[in-house]
Amino acid sequence: MDPGIGMCRDNGHDIPNWKDPVNDLKKFHIRIFHIHLKDITGANRLGQFF
């Protein structure tokens, strides 16, 4: 794959799905050009993150 093709990591998709964002950062660090951060403060009584 062309090294000029990167990715934008969005941890807002990992946390609600119980994924480890640090794992993806380690796995794809060479391809990450941007990081989109999201402030996740907690979950409501239905388990939905807000």
C-alpha cells in the first residue's frame, strides 16, 4: 500500500464498542496522520455513552 495513504483514528467509535483505542494506535501508528478525540464522560442507565 502507498505510504502516502494514511488514516484518521477516531476513538469515539472504540469506547462505546468496548474496544481498546491504544491497541489500534500501536497497530496503525505508521498510517495515522490525524486523530479525532472525543470526550466520553460516562454511560447512562441503558449503557449508552454520552
